[in-house]
Amino acid sequence: MIGPLDHYRTLGVPASASPDELRDAYRGLARRLHPDRVADPAARRSAADRMAKVNEAWRVLGRSGPSGRLCPGPANHRSPPLRPR
């Protein structure tokens, strides 16, 4: 299992990084490592694997709020059930 410190390492930022630093690191890596930017098929496969790790790190760390817990988002939102009329 990958821990949060590994995700910080994947993005290349310290564990004390601010949300802006996390976002900037993710965007920079995404720009540089995206498989569509690589012409060689072997290198493209490697870039896709690396990009998957970067996306996972962003998925975990990018939605963390100041309290360190995941912030509620659209996937966690549930509307109250409708009452029949």
C-alpha cells in the first residue's frame, strides 16, 4: 500500500506543501509526462505508467483540505430523497 508520504514524493514536493504548491507540481508533471507528448511507443508506455502514479497522488492529495481530511465533492454529495406527493 502506498502512503501519503509516497504521494508527496511522487509529486516532488515536501509534506508541508501548500495546496497551491501541490497543484503547480501536479500541473507541471502532467504537462511534462503526459503520454500524448511522447512519440516513441516504448517511452509512451513508461510515461503512461508514471502519469498514472502522478494522477493517483493528485487524486489523494489534491482534494485534501487544511484539516487533512478529504473535502466533500460531487462524488460524495448526496441529495435528500424526494418525498412522494
